[in-house]
Amino acid sequence: MPMTIKVYEVDREGRTQVLRPETEVIPLDEPEYTHQFPACECPICAGGTP
């Protein structure tokens, strides 16, 4: 199922500016490895005490 994406920016006054017009994209079945978040290394997730 195709999706659409439109890239724009908003300034401090709330004005928008289109950086890239709406374009049709096809999502990946599985995300690429480089797009995944790294494992959390905080003391709570690592099993230690904060």
C-alpha cells in the first residue's frame, strides 16, 4: 500500500514552508538495521540501580 509524504518546516511565528512537495512512497517490509534505535544503556534498563 503506497503512502505519501510531504516535507515542510515551521518557523517561530508558525509560518510553514514546503521543502518537498507531496510524493508517493512505498514503505519497506522490514526496517533497515541502521534505522533501528540502539539499545538503551541507562542504569535502569541495564539492570543496575540509578
